[in-house]
Amino acid sequence: MDVIGVVASVAYQFCTNAAFLLLCALGLIIILGMMNIINLAHGELMMMGAYAASASYSRGAPFWLASIIAFVVVGMFGAALEMTIVRRFYGRELGALVVTWGVSLVLSQGFLLLFGPFMPPIQIPEGNIALGQYSFSYYWLAMFVVAALLVVALWWLYNHTDIGLQARATMQNPAMARALGVDTRRIYMMTFTLGAGLAGLSGALLAPTTSIMPFMGQQFVASAFITVVVGGATNVVAGAVGSSLLLSLVKTPVGFFLGAFLGSVALLLAALIIIRLLPDGISAAIQRRLDLRNRIR
Amino acid sequence: MTDREVESHSEVALESSDSVSADRRTVVKGIAAAGLGAGVALPTYLRGFDYSAAAYGAQTSAPVKMGFIEDESGNLSVYGIQKLHAAQLAVSEINDGKTLKGAPDIGAGVLGAAASIAKNPPVISKDGTSLAIVDDGGDKSPVDLAYVEDAEILIDSGEKGILGRELKLLSSDGQSNNAVWQQLARKLIQEDKVDVLVAGFASAEREAIRPIVDQFKQLYFYTNQYEGGVADANTFCTGPVCEQQVIPTVQYMVEKFGPKCYTIAADYNFGQLTAAWTKAFIPLVSGKIIGEEFIPLSVSEFSQVIARIQAAKPDWVMTLLVGQNHHNYYPQAAAAGLKYPMASTVNMAQGYEHKRFAPPSLARMHNAIQYQLEVPTARNRAFVKRWMTMFPDDPYIGEMAQNTYFTIHLYAKAARLAHTVDQQKVKRCLEMGWTIEAPEGSVFLEPGTHHCAHPIRLAYCDEKHNVRFVRDWPMIQAWWLQRLGVNLIRTPEFKQYTPDEDPYFKMFAL
Amino acid sequence: MASPFSLLNGSEDLGRGPIFWAGAAIVIALFLAVPLYLSDFAAYNVSYYLLNIPMALGLCLLWGYCGVLSFGQVAYFGIAGYAYGVIAGNLVGQSWGPALGSLGGLIAAAIVAAIFGYFVFFARVQMWILPILTLVLTLLLETFLGQTAGYQWRVGVVQLGGYNGMTGIPAFQIGAFVLSGYAFFYFAFCIALVCYVACRMLVNSRHGKVMLAIREDALRTEMLGYDIRVRQWLVFILAALLSALSGLLYVQWGNYITPSQVGLLSAALPVIWVAVGGREKLLAVVISTYALNWLNYRLASSGNQYALVIIGALLVIVMVFFPRGLVVTLADLAGRRSTLSKTSTARAHG
């Protein structure tokens, strides 16, 4: 075995695992962090994103445009969902969980009845680099970069815009934010729209690597939920990044050397242990660290 | 085919003997059945055999009830809806007074085919040392098969429905949920008292309802391709099984690409058993398994699997992947630049991955199938045309849909011969052994094991996802249960055999 | 110490007073008289609706009375079913095999619930995390059971069977008497009834009040000196035991279990039953569990592709418009008209 090849291969797998987890979880964790709602229809929103991308791609749109269309379409659907259903469940976290589960059942079976069992596939952008006996897909490497860019964009949105400031205020203390004139309902709606849109975008980005069908959402949910639970809701961006990197760090070696099943077992065990140690997730730990440093300064 | 040729093939079957002689001989016989399965024309005394209701007098005009369960909603609905359409097409044809050609093979156990005559049947090695094909019958034309068969198989039955009674399809939705399957099977059998039950996609669904079928001695058809081994006096399995697909595939792949095989298989019954078959029979063609990996059904991200395959450097990859998560392997492997030839027994014919994925995800895929939409025969084109007239929006016709179609016609024919829909009598008639002309070719229902011999074709998928057939075997028997001594006519059984009951597998695969 | 009847007639469940109890007696009599008006087959189906009730009651206690939502109750259902299959399957021919198997199933489910519960409750995780973790646990269990098709997964003479499931699981028997047909129906009915009565007495007891206090305000309850972690943990184990009871009845009913019984779709069902009925009242959950199982069977047997859409839409509509649950809302309406009777909805089937 050539050492460089193995090292590069493990690094590559680490990147794909992390990118996969991050893309799965991003939309979910934004909604969770802002309004403490777990959106169980998250997988179905990703499915809708893949459908929108497939529909526009098969009508001749280039892939990047199809992804943006998916972002917009699913974001708009998310806004409609928020206004009709989710809005009634603020403050009732468990109720929101259950109602979004109902939405997911309706969406997946409804899409089957409306659009049939399969959508036309999206051609995976070609190209790979070979290193020793291993070859690596450009597409997954690009996914890693895109995931990183999305994180940077979100960080910028939360920390350097007015809306981001209002959002953080709402997250910390909704009543106080309202008293200071922040329209929290609007913030909630925008957050849900953004979260849904990101789910749609992730669905579109992952669509070339998968078959596009009504029940495809199910394959993402377990990974997404574990990432979110480990990440926690205190600091959305830090949580998502920290959790997906940490979990990938656990999953990659176990999966590579011991097989795929033990890889997923390791993922759950890691999640249970991390939660036992850090009940509020990684993001709370990171946030404490940040706060501490600010205070010292 | 002349008599002399038949003789030469029988010789092949008897040659070959060494340490594992008993086992190997049976293997060879199974494959040599390809040679035997031709040339017997339909006996004239059965042609035009007219079982119309008028002749025998219908005792009742109430419809004949066919119970039907498939998953029309939920995860497996992709396949269930296809099978439902197949059943609807067959039932409407039967009620319009049509039937497929075919007749019982008098003299149970004799392998016969009613109309399919190969010009150049494959010749299996005469040295007796390996299973290599020394003459595959010449180049196969990409647009047509090398043997001649009846172009039109749908003929008049002489009556509307069965015995003058309408055939009624009682279809219900299993919801991809095994508990619902059990409830529905009980309802159809106990409450609706159906005359015949056609049901089941996943093996788990079949195993869920089979105890109920046996409890009420219900005549039951399972039409899916599966892992094999069901020996059940009430169950007829009309789909192909491992031995019919794995061995031709392995043989071709080793011959063409080399001995080193890497198997990735779904980590459940079907995948594990098919992998065991691969492992047990690849030594016969001097191949070897250099890596074997089982992947949980929930895995949808394959970069680690791809890395391990690259490290092993096989000549070809056996991909026994099942389910929507696993289908992601193909685009991901293509993107990672994996260019190994692939073989499978499930892809294309069931889930039409070559239509669903953008090329070249499935390029270089080989699969020994008994039917898929592209089978380039006139009779199949006519069948596809009839189907698409009835269901113009359907994306594909897979093997299990075709199986359901000919199975329902087969049932109608057997009931006509029995002059009744009494289940035990129809079962006796089915156990005459039948040859029926299906869209795939001539199918032979082997009476003792309740399984079917099928024509097998090796489908090859090119870079542009066009399918060509690169080799064909006019008929391969489902011989494994025979080898285990199963004869359901003499000794009724109600179990599923697994390879650990076969000493041969212990040597190589378990 | 409260008397048994005052516990039974307490305020924490629907229905008090003579008219309610008269109605309840009629319903029980109707069930006991099932052989007079239902066929063997219909009684068999009714057994299936009934055997789901303990699991739903467990989730109702956990979610409605304790404020802890679990999406993974089917995990304990499956663990008990598989454990029973292994133990009873190895003791075929012994009349005490099924009883021992049932005991083993309950113990196995309790152990898993205790370990899992220890991690989540003693870590004091936030309440939205628990549903996710329980769901992930059950999906992982499904993955594990799905890959047990190989021969190394043979316990004694019983093959775990992978995705095809475990077949030929023995029915329950008392002495030499094997429960099937109407006998099994009575067995399932008695267990469902006993579970309901026991849960009803529990929620009206002192411990029940503490559970409610935790649901209403965990912090205050803790300040009053109750260890809420232990309380929640115990209720979690109790709910797991109730699920296990359903799992045992299920394998004794169908003689068969597969990993999909602990899969995503199966996991959704108990939550739907509890939410649609009204999670804060046990009786509402019993009624909705029975009615929804009946509805689902009707939809499936008519070959209706809209079954999942209808069930999902029903869940959404109930959650949005009747957040306290359909049966509870109806009972309130009835209760406003007369404070006495709530039995009219108790007979959801024909």
C-alpha cells in the first residue's frame, strides 16, 4: 500500500463525510437554533429540492441554476408552510415535531402520486483525480468547498447584517427583542424560509449522487438528526461545523477499517457519549469558550 | 435442433467428474439444460385444445376471484405499481377472451419448450474440467436474438374470462408494511375466499404471508425474482432464482474479464445468499473472490467502499445492491472514476437504473436477466405495445411485472384444464408441468419444485446506457431444489431451504 | 392511601360518574360477546387493533402525562418480540416456553430502556433531543436486525432471519392450551383492559400527580424535593415495558416479526395514535388507537394508494385544529352538554 494514497484517501473520505453531514444538517439546525423546532419534514424538503433541481435540469437549466431554483422554490414552500402550519406551534416544541412528521408523510406519498416513482436523473459533474491507486471525485471535493462557503455565508449573515443581529437577539431573548422593536414573527418566518431553502439546496446538491424519488428524504434524516443533536442549538454555525467535523472524525476511520455498519453504530455511540458529557451540544461548549475569551479581553 | 445434437449435450451433462463430482455434475446438468430446452414442438393433440365454458358447462356465473397484494404506497411502491398494472393487463386480456400460447408438458419432469428453437445453442466445454463455454453460438446481433420463436403469443382462448366466468382482481395495498400484509392475506383468504392469491415483492413479505397461505391451503403465486429455496406445496414461484442468474453471470465475467472478483452486497438475506452463491460457484470457472463486503441497507454514501475496491484492484465487481440508498453507489462510483466492469443479478431488470441514472453511471454493467423491457424479440415488442396502450405513462416494464403477467395467464390456463377453480384441482393441473409462451420466451414450470425454468440473457449496458444482449441461454432450470431432493408432489413440504443445508456450500461459501 | 375505586374514578382521565361506568360496562360486554356476532377472522383482526393499545398507553404516559416524547417506542416492541422468538423458539414443546419467553422479552426491553434512559435523563438533555435520539436508536436497531441473515446469527435453533424476519414464532400457551382464534382475542382484550386500568390508577395516584407536576413545571417540581430524573427514568422504563407487551402480543398473534417493525414508518404510528386521540387522556388514546388501526386496515384492504396521505393529513389537521386531540375535544364538547357521559365515541368499530 502506498502511504500517500492511503492518507489522501482517508482525508478525502473525511471531507466527503463531513460535507455530507453538514449539508444534511444545515437547514435543520438553523430552524432549531432560532425557534427550538425540529422539522421532521426536513428530509422531504430535501427531496423537494432534488425534484425542483431535476425538473429544471431536465428542461435544460445548467446544474448551478437548477440548484438556485431548488433553493428558491423550497424556500417559498417553507414560507407557505410556516404561515399555514408551523406558526401555530411556536413554544410547543413537541407539537411541532409531530405536525411536521404528518407533513412529511403527506409530502412523500403525495409526491409519489403526483409525479410517479422517479424523476429524471441529474448527471454528476464528471472528473476525478488519481493519486496512487485511489481516485477522487471532483464533485465531492467541490461539495466540501460549497459546504464551507455556505457556512461562511451564514456566519456573515448572522454576524455582519442587521437581520442577523435581530435574529441573534430573538434567539437569546424573544420577549426582550420584541420590546426593542424587533418583529420576531418576521424573523421566525425568514428563518424558516432560509432553513427550508437550505434544505432544498442541499437536496439539489446531493441529487446527482442519488436516485431522485419520493422517499429519498429518509436516507438523510438519521445523519441530519445526529449532527443537529450533537451540535446543539446555542450557536448555530459553530454547532453545525463542530459537530459534522467531530462525527466525521469518528465515522471515517471506523467505517474504513471496520465496515459501514460499525461506522453508523460508532456515529450513534459517539452522539450518546457527547450528549452525556455536553448535554447542550458542542455549540454550547464552543459558545462558553468564546464568551470566556471575550470577557478576558 | 436435431436429435444428434440433443445427444451430444446429454453427454456433456454426464461427463465431468472429480472430487466434487456429485455436486458438479448437477451444476453442469443445470446449465446444460440450456441445450435441452429447445426443439420440442407443441404436441399436435394439444393444439387447439378447447376448454371453453360451453363445452363443460359453467356451474356458476359468479366471478373468479384473484386476490392480489402489492405495495401501492410506501417505500416499495415503485415496484408494486408496475406489478399491479401487469395484473390489470393480464386480467383484461383474459376477460377479453385472450390467452398466451402454452400447454402442459405431458410426462411431468420432461423438459420441453413449445416453440423456441435456437439456431446455435451454446455448447458447454467438452473437456469436463471447467464450465467454459467453447462456442456461444456465434455473435449475437444487437437487435435480435439468435433463435427463432413465435412472434405473436397472444391467441384466442375461446371464451371470455375463465370457464365462462369473469376473472375479478381483488387488489389491495400492502403499504410496504408486513403487519398490513398479514392482515390483508387473511382478509383475502378467509373473508373474500379468493380462488387464487398472487402477491409479494420482498422476500420478507412472502415469508410474512406464507404461514397463512399454508394454514388455509391457499393456491399462491409468488412472482418475484428472489434468493431461492422455497419448497412449499401451496406456493408456486414463477420468478428466477440464484442458480439461474449467478452462475451464467460469473461464468461470463470470469471468461471475459478475468478471475478476480470483488463482491459488494446488501447486508440482508438476498444480498448475503446471492453472495454465497457467487462465492460457492466462482471456483468452478477458476475465478476467486478477492474481497467481499456487506453494506447495511441504510448506507447511502459510498466513498469508503469505493476506496476499498480501488485498493483491492479486482478484474470486475459483483454489485448485489438493493434499495434506493444503495442505488447511489453507481453515480458515486462513476464520479470517482471507477471503471471496473460490473455484474449483478438485480440491476436494470427490476429498478431500471439505466433509465433513472444519467449515463455513464451504469456503464459496463452485466446482468443475466430473464426479462427486461429491451428484450429484442417480436413477441416482446408486441407485449410492450399492448402494455403501453393500456398504461401510456408507465416508465418501464421490469421482470417482476412480466412474471406477474404470464403467471396470471398460466393460472387461467390451468383452471381451464381443471374445468374448475377448485384450488387443489388447479394445483394438480399446474403440477402437470407447463410450458407457457411468455414475452421473455418459453417458460417451463417444473412440477416437482414449483419453480420455473427461464430463458436467460446476459444484458450489457454501454456508456450511453443502451442495453445489448451479449449471450443467451435458451433455458436454464431452477435446479437447486431438485438437487436437494425436493419433490412437492410426492412429499409436500412447507419450508425455505438455505445454502447451509447443502454440503457443497460448506466447502466454499459458509 | 386512596381506595382502588377512587384511583380508578380519579380526575386525570376521561369519564367519571355512573353513566360513564354504565357505558364502559356495555362496551366491555360487547367485546366479551364478540364470538356471538363476529367471525373467527374478524375477531382475529380486532385482536390486532387491541394488541397495539399497551404501546399507545405507554407513549401516552410518557408524552401526555410526563412531557417526554419518544419516537422510538417500537424499539422495545421489537426487542421484546425478538427476545420472545428466540427464547420460546428454543423451547418448542415445553409448555412453559412461551411464558419464559414473555418474561425474557419484558426483561430485555426493560434493560435496554434503563441503559438508554440513564444516558439521556441523567444527562438532563433538553426535551427536544429525546425524540430524535429514540428515533435514531430504533433506526439503528432496524439496521442491526436487517443484517442478521447470516448463519452466525443463529441463537440455538432460531435464526434471527435478517430482513426476512423471524418466522415460526410459537403462539402463547397456558399449560397445554395454545391460544388462538377467539381465545387469543380474549387474551389480548384482557391485557389491553388490565393495562388501561392500571395506567388509569397510576395517573390518579400520588406518583401520577408528580408526573403531571414535572410536565407542567420541571424546575418547580425539583425545587419541591422530587428527583425528576429518577421519576422520568422510571416512567420511561414503564413505557418501554408496555411497548414490550404489545410486541409480545404481536409476535404471538402473527407468529412473525421483521426489522421493518422497528423502522421509520412503524415508529410514526404510535405517535399518530396518541396525538390524534389526545395525549393527555388515556381513554382518548385507547379509542384513537383502536379506531386508527381499524381505519388503516380498511384503507389498505380497499387498495387505496391514498392511505398514507390520509393518515398524515389527519395528523396535521388534528394537530392544527384540535391540538388537544380529536377524542378529547369531542369529549369536552359532550361534557359541556352533560357533565356525565363520554362513552359515545367508545364504539368506533362495526
